[in-house]
Amino acid sequence: MGSTSGLVIEAPVVIKALWAGRPEYRRSVTSYDIYEAVLREAVSTPDEFDNWVSNRRPTPG
């Protein structure tokens, strides 16, 4: 397994662990969002995910 594969496996776990205690987790940010950012946008760190969340377009609803 290459280092890129390791990041894809590790990144969502680390990000979810840090977001689990935040009030917006499961309300405006979900596990799906974390996996989407990691897999589609190559987000690999909690700081990158915070930036991704800040810059994403609001979902219609």
C-alpha cells in the first residue's frame, strides 16, 4: 500500500475524530462531507477540511 492510500484511509478518521465533538457535526457537516472532501477534493488534513467547509457552496434545502 502506497503513502497516498494511507492518507485516504487515515484522513477521514482523523478529521471525524476532531469534528465529532463539534455542535455542527451531523447538522451542517456529516461523515459524507468528510469522505467527499477526502476522496473528491484530495483533502488530507483537518485544516484543509476546515477550509473546504468554509468555501463550499451551501446545499439547497
